[in-house]
Amino acid sequence: MSDATAPEPTRYVRPGGLTDKVFNRVVAAMTKAGLSLWGSRVLAVRGRKSGEWRTTPVNLLTYQGQRYLVAPRGHTQWVRNIRVAGGGELRIGRRAEEFRAQELADGDKPEVLRAYLKRWKFEVGMFFDGVGPDASDAELLGIAPGYPVFRVLAR
């Protein structure tokens, strides 16, 4: 788990551009219709201030028998919300799976980040500033604070 006394890192890449917006909408629409693209889900998390459900498309990584959510854009609103809510729902079609989220410490992220990049570098590589799946553990540790990772646990 993250150290509650440490200041929250600020790395955040805003969605932008027509391709980015169109791609996210297409993936979200297909996932809502029940078609998962490479493990896509719609993440639903209660807003930390409003309590309203907020949704965003995510890539659910399965690695060594565990499931993970990685935030390639950094400390996004869904990351901030999941930290407060402690979990949420992963949706595909009409199915919704409630889950608890356990945030990984930076030292535990390199292998998960590597597996995530192996699977989705074509889609998210632009957010990793040239760091790829073949990066050393030291390189992945160096970028780890900017990439929140959550283990998905049963509720």
C-alpha cells in the first residue's frame, strides 16, 4: 500500500486529440455492449466528493494469477476516486463485478508495468515516455511513482 504520509505524486496526462477521444469512446461503447477488446472493462468508481458513479474504459491485466489496473496517464480522477472508495466495479456488458483495490508500492510495480507494456504498448506506449517492456528494473522503478497500479481483489 502507498505511504499515507508521502505527498501525492502529480504526474497526469490529460486526454486530448481527436484520436484519443474517439478511441476511448469506441472502446467504452464496445465494452458496454459486452465486447471486451484485449481485456477492456468499464471501470466504475464512486466520486470522492459527489458519491456519483464515474466511469472510464480500462485495460484489466492478468499477470501471474492476479488481476491489476494500471493508470498509464498517471494520477487521474479515477485513481484519486479509487483510493478514497477502496474499490469499485468492473463492467462488461450487463455484468458488473464488485472489487476491492489494493495499491501497489512503487517497489512492487516493475514486473506488473512490464507485463502491462508487453500487452498494450501499441495502445499506451505514448504515455510511458520511451520506456517499454524491455526496460530494466531500474528504469521501471524510476518511473513507478508516476504510474499507479492496483491489485483487483474480490469484495
